[in-house]
Amino acid sequence: MDAAAMQQQGERREAPRLERTWTAAYDFRVAQNQKARELCRRGPSLLAVLAVVAISEAAQPRAQPAGRELCSKRQIRIPCQVRFAEAPYVAFTSVAAPSEPQANQTLLVTVVDENSVAVPAAQVMLTEGAGRAVPRGETDHAGRYLFRDLHHGNYELRVAKEGFYEVIEKEVHVGETERAEVTLNHQREFSESVNVIYSPPAIDPAKTSSSKELTSSEIVNLPYTVTRDIRYALPLLPGVLQDGAGQLHVNGSSTREIVDQLDGFNITDSGTGAFNLRVSVDAVRSIDVESSRYPAEDGKGAGGLISLTTGMGDDRYRYSGTDFIPSIQNRRGLHLNTWTPRGAFSGPLRKGKAWFLLVPEGEYDVDIFRELPPGEDQNSALRVGNLAKAQVNWRPSQILTGTFLTNWFHSPHASLSRFDPLETTVDLRDSAYLLAVKNQSFFSSGMLLEVGFGATQFHIHEQPRGSQTYVITPDATRGNFFESSARRAGRQQFIASLALPPLRKFGRHDVKLGTDLDQVSTDESFSRNPFVILREDSTLARQASFIGNPAFEKDNFEAAVYVEDRWSPSDRLLIEPGVRFERDEITRHPVLSPRFASSYMLTRGGETKLTWGVGVYYDASILEVISRPRTGQRTDVFYDSTGQNPLGPPVITSFSVDERNIKEPRFVNWSVSVERRLPSSVYFQAEFIGKRGRDGWTYVNQPSGLFVFENTRRDRYHSVEITARRRFKGGHELFAAYTRSTARSNAVLNFTLDDPLFSQQVGGPLPWDAPNRFQSWGWMPLSWMPRMKAFDFAYSLDWRDGFPFFLVNQEQELVAPPGARRFPTYFALNLFLERRFLFLGRQWALRAGFNNITNRHNPTSVDNNVDSPRFLTFGSLEGRALTGRIRLLGRK
């Protein structure tokens, strides 16, 4: 073979090799290119130079176009304009590189929802094509997670979070792309797509707080007594109890020790500490209740946190309606009974840019009492509310959200009953609103800045029908109610938080710091007339009168700053320290709240987790308690059996507080829990919670009748809770829990001017103490029953010990301590069937069933007067109730 032929054959052999060389060169990452340049800078050997020159001469005609073409097809972040002089060194390095690429690729995953809002705490999982799983991660405050030390190749990306539909991306080419953005859509009751995957329950390795959650599906599908009031859904959660007044207690805490939030803003009544602001159940996406190990970000409540998160529209117009058909009653003729319409409307203001949500609700009730004379036997109540929200993504990294929530209520004859006739009722007007604005700023470094302002107002006014003397007898009342009152409370809140980019130092650190500034106030006025109490034989037992018509204002400024860190030394261990600094103008001295929580995955597969923590928590200053001395003075005169002769000098009741020596109530809260995934995807959890409170606010009765404010209250609570949960395909679920607990205090009695107790302060179980409680609820399709397979079955069961109460005599003196008697054991079983169907091109849901199907009375009031002829007679009884619900879910 001559020289020309040999050269031609050599070029043919060289061309495929050079093509493979260029492909390998651009398939490797930038670090290898830099390594080649570094090798050249060090000074190549003579052999290397000769090889490079030979390759350069052979590859020169087509190397540069091939390189540019490959760059245009790949998403690797390398410069496409590679200088030709560098190409031979890149090719030579690629040839010399080992065939197995190093595990040093990265992938940054960003998770947002359908409105481009970052989704924190989402579980992110990668699986290599060979089936080898990469350690999972959790997104930070900005919704980002960075995978490190990955091999070049194809992966499956799975992103999930409870309350969202799971997203699975089958092909993610690591080494060709460095970023992946995933959009998680919130779960909806009625989805237009059938190809959706519910995020399965899982043991969250990054969750350290003791918290329970109700999702929108659970709120809508589970039965409870008042489905139009979100507060009645919360007792479905273990540790949450509701008293006879409708207020909530979390793990032994008073409602005043609990912070209530709506989308991050404090909606607690600033005057009383009660949960009075209502929001439609159709607007709520989730409810989180935290009772222990919650971070330094959450303050002003030693008892826990109730956080409501509402929804937002997306790029589709949606609407729904519930209970828009009124019910009729046949009492002294046909009358409207109850009408509770609710609706929800949402959609885009500008697609991909701005959205809105409107959730109006109303309620109109008519109560008719056959025991009262015609014309004086009816009371009506009208309530109207609306939640309006809007979100504008005015920049890709700037999100502005506005919220306006209104409540309005009017009842012209409030408290009408068979024992309280029309003349004793009051005209009750109640209103409240929340106006809030929040801005979120995302930075390319991964930092997230949130700034918000919220304002709440509460107004309540009670006006009697006249000024006749109010008379209380063992059988009923008569005359006009003795008190007219007006109260206005408000809060202006500024919040700001800064989540720093994850730091890498002995693991990963997610640091967050922030501030919370609140101006709170209350404005109250009272006008009171004397009233009398008669015995069974109509003789005078007691006469009460009041001095003056007080009116006053009280305000407070609360300031807090905090910093917290989520430190992950490994993928199985999480340590979360934090500290909160608080001060207000009532206590006038700063307090420090250190907190610590940690979780550890006991098994590598994530089937078992151990969580523990301890922290110091302070209560907010309740203006109603500290302002009680300004509510006036009361005088009581007690009479003998004839009703003519006083038994002694008048008893004067008044309150006193020295505001120079007030301390903030302080709790030490510790807990430990174990979570385990059992066979058949049953999730088991056992948890212990302990609380010790000191410096609590209370009033102590002096012999003179003066009630003096003291920081001497001591509370203690501990509980052991066991839960089991099983979630089925399609989102159906079964849940059961048992709780053994005790809640006690050394100051149980709550002295007020309207209802005084002439006794010394005593200890015992708190009024909401329930030592034993068992709960179960769930909903599931009846597909295994041929004639019922189109129906869903839902139930809720609650069994617990009755609440304790104390005994008094007719002089309002304590004769038996709290806990001497208890209400009967509480038991409620609610059963419902629901059928979904298509009608007029719309999806509908019709439900019918029974609340309290066993017809158990479950009283919430009792005559605790040992001298009363109706002693131990229970009132406010429940009964079996057949109820129905119809819902319009939307267009098919």
C-alpha cells in the first residue's frame, strides 16, 4: 500500500474517533475543561505536545462546528464560544479521562405552587436510572433544595407535600441541566384532571414541632356539629377541646394562652384573647395546631398556636356553592328555620400574573319557643361574612398579597329561651374585620424577605330593652337585663422575616430571623342597673347594685425579635435551636425565650423517627384581665329567710392591680415523640407532652371583698397520646387516637364583677380537664357494596370524660371544690352518606346523615347551687339531629 493510501485510510479511522472524542468532551462538565486548561498551563510533556498537534491537525476542519452544535443542544452551563486553540487540550483530556464519570454534579430544585409562591418543607427525592436512590431532601424557606455529588446521567425526580398533588418527572438529565423548577398544585375537592396523584403521608424528617393538621379535604368531608363554623372542626384533632361557650383549648391551655393566626397574621381578640374572628370553611386550605416544640418565630402564646391558611385563585375560573336551599320548620305554622348559604369564586385577574378569591357566607336563623306566648316567642339572627383576597406577582421575584375579611352579626332578641322571655333579652350587634397586606421578595441567592402589615378590629354592643329591675328566680327571669355594654378592641401588627440562603458548615444551616411589632388596645363602657335574686317562695335572697357607669381605654405595645436555625449535620439528624426576645409596656421588662428541638431518623429507610424538645414560652398580656379594676364596683346585700332583714353589712366587690409589679406568665414546655410506619402503610405515633407554668395572672379574694391581682398562679399539664392513621388511594382516610392527660392549677376560679364568687381562690382540675379521651374519624367509598358503590361513608366519634365543675350555695359561696363533680361522660357519633352526581353539566354532592345518632344528651350547663330545687339539673342538652347538605362543586 503506497503512502497516500495509507494516509487516506488513517484519516478515515481517525474521523470517528475524533467525533467520539468531541462528544465525550462536551458531555463532561465544566470542571473537566478547567482541568485540561490547568494541565496545559503546567507545561505538557513532549509526548503530549506531539499527540495534541496530531489531533489538532486531524480535527481542525470540523471540530469547531461540532462543538457549537452540541452546545446548542445541551443545557450544560459551559461557554459555547470555545476558542479553537483550547479544543485540542479539551479533547486530549477527555481521551485520558476515566470511563466512569465522577459523582460531583449538582442539581438545584425549586418548588413553587400554581401562583409561583415558594413551597417550603416539600420532600424532594431523586432516583437514578439504575434504581439507586439518592438521599432525599426538603426545600428551604425559599422553596429550594440543592442536590450535591450526583453522577452524570438520567434521574427520576419526585416532589411531594401533604395538601398538594405529587409531581413525578421521569427524565431529569443531570450533567446536562443544573436547575429544575417544579410546580406543585394544591389538592382540590373537585379536580378537572383524573391524572392526579395524592401526596402520600410520610414521616417528615424535617418536622420537629408537635403539630396536628386538618386539610381542606378533611374539613369538608368529615362530619361535625356546626359545619359552617371552622372552630367546630378543630376538636377533630387530638389535644383540642371545645367548651360550652365554643372556645378552644389546646393540650390543657386556656383559650387566652393560644395565638390564633390567619395567613400569618394574629387574629386573636386583643381585649379578651378569644378566637372570635370567623372565616368560611370553604376558604381554608389547612389548619395547623402546634402545642409543643414550636419555633421561636411563634410567640405571644404559651399554650399553642392555631394557624389557618386560606386559598387563592389560579388561571382557571372556579365557583362552588353550599347549602343555598333554606330549611323549613313547622312550629306554630310554617316558618324558615335556617339558611346558611356559602359560596366561593376565584380565578385570574391577569393570567400568570394576578389572581383573586372571594368567599362570601351568610346565616339566617329563626328560633321559635312554644313555651312563650305568641308574638313573643321568636328570635332571629343574621350573620354575614366575606373573605376577599388578591395576589399580584408584579415582578418574577416580588409577590404582593392583600386580604380583607369582614364579619357582621345582629340578633334583636339575643338569649331568648323558655327561661328568659322577650323582655329580658338584649339587642346584640357584633362586627369584626381584618385588613392585611404582605410582600414577599425572592433573591437569586436563595434569600427570602417577607414584610407584612395587618389591622384587626372587634366591635360588640349589647343593649337591653328597657330599665326595669331584672329579677332572677329559680324558674326563670323577668324584667330587663341589668347591663348595657359596648366594647371595641383593635390590633395593628407589623411583621418582617428574613430567611437566609442555606449555609454549609458542618452540615446545612437554614437561618431565619424576624420581628413582630403590635399595637393593641381596648375601649369599654358599661351602664348597669340593680337586680334582685328571689328564692323558690318568692322571698328576697339577694340584691345587687353597682356604683357608677365606668368607661375606659387600655392599650399596650408589644415588640419581639427572634432568630432560629435549622441545622442538619446529616440527612438523618436535625437540630433546631432558637431564641426569642420580647417586651411590652405592661410588664415593662424584657424576657428571653430559648427553645430547642431535634429529630433523628432511627432507620435509614425513614420508617422510624424520634423527636424531642424543650422551650420557654411567655403569654401575651390580656387587656381584659389587667383592666378589670376599671370595670366598676358592686355591692351585694344578703337577706334572711323572710327576705326583710339583711344578714350582715353589704359585701363590696372590687378589683385592684399594681401595674408596677406585673410579670409575664411563663411556661416551660417539653415533649418527646416516636413515629413509626407499620405494615399496610399505617402510621403510628406516641407522644408525651409536659408543661409547667408559673407567674400566672389571677385575682385573690381578700376578707374585705377586694380582689387583688397576683402573679401566683401555677399550672401543670401532662399527657400521653397515641395515634394511628391510614390513608387510602384517592385521599380517603381512617384515623384513631387515645389521650390520657391531666390539667390542673392552683387558681381555678375566675372572678368577675358580673358573676362574683365569695370564696377564696382554690386549686384543682381546670374546667376543661378531660383525663381520658378516644377519637376516631374517617371517610371511605362504599365500592364493596354493589348498591352503594356510588356513595361515600363518613363518620366521626368522640368519647371523653365529662368536664369538672364546682358547687356553691345561694350566697355564692363555694361549698365543694372544683373537680368534686363532673358532667356526664361525653359521647358523640356522627354518621353520614354522600353521593356525587352530574346534573346540568355540573358536579354536585348531596349529603344526609345524623349528628349524635345515639341521642346522648351531652349537657354543657348545670345548676350547681346546692340550695336550688333544681340542684344538679343539667341544661343545654344535645339530641339526635338529622341534617343534610347540598354542594355545587363546579363545572364538569
